[in-house]
Amino acid sequence: MTRFGRQQRLFIGLVGLTVVALTGVGEVRLAGQTDVGRFRGQPDFSEGRALGYFVWLQGDTWKVRWTTFGADHRFSGQVTVVGGEVESLKRVDVDVERRVVAPGRPARVVRGPRGRVRGVRRGRPPVVRSRAEDRIEQETERLIRFVTRTDDDIDGFDFTVSNDAQRLRLVLQIDGEPRPAEIEVGRDNFKPQDHPVVVRLR
């Protein structure tokens, strides 16, 4: 085989790999986008009767909620606004800031069979769960990041974006793992089955 022939085959091979790579990227990008119309209206869900995320658009406000069947889970992720900015962010938390998980027990005197004091059994302080460790924050003009723990209540946040926003990119994880099957959006409880969920706004 001539030197020219080898170079020609190498060039054709590189062009083919480039086309395949570009085509693959394009397919992933298209497959991962969901039209904004799918998100309109509140999905059907209730506290403590589902595990997962519920996302919808009400007017110009985006709503992200999560709940569980009663077991404690860690919900974390981020929302990125492409082509625009986050205009407002409000946390929604139906739980109190501090909640007693287990009541305390006062110290008590231990008596023997004849009523004599044998000692004192130490008490136990109440076990209190604090929301201070949970975090839902706007880190930049385009990024919301959150990390929370939830057992059976509904937690979440509302946000709005600027009119020039083109896409939303939602990374939604449960216990540190993507769970696309546990994400429902809009009044029809549509499941995008993509991770991340990319919303095409225009």
C-alpha cells in the first residue's frame, strides 16, 4: 500500500469517528429535552404516600417538591438556568425548624425492696432533629443547589427565571444516586425518564 493510500484511509477513518461522535452527542441532547408544556399544572401526589420528586410550572413559578413513604432519605441536586438567570428563590418546608424525634427521660431515683435509695438512673435528653443542616441556596445567578434529609413530609422550593432563559437543567438525586423513574412532572404526572431533566423553554 502506498503512503498516499495509508494517509487517505487514516483521514477517512478520522472523519467517520468525528461524524459518529457528533451524531451521538446530538442524539443525547435531543433525547434529554422535554418541552415546557409537559410541566404545566400540579402533579397528583400527597405527603408520605410517594417517594420521589414532583416538578411543575404554575404561572411563571417553577415548583420542585420531594417526599418519601416514611423512611429517611437524602435529597440533593441542582437547577441550572441556561441563557437566563434565577430571579427569585423561596424554600417551602411544611416541617418545623426543630422537631423532637424521641422525647427525653428525666433522671430517677432507684430504690431497693425496702424503699432504700440504691442510686440514681441517669436521664436522657430529647433527640432533636435540626433543619440547620439542610441547605437550599442560590449559589450564582444561574445555579440553585440543595441538600436535605426528609422522612415523610413534603419539602422543596419555588423559583422563577428571567424571560430570556432558554433551558432548565435539573439534576435530582435520592441518596446520592440519580433516580429518573422517581421524577414526575406536570398535571399528567409525566415521567421524563432522563437524567438530568432538561426543560426546553423556547
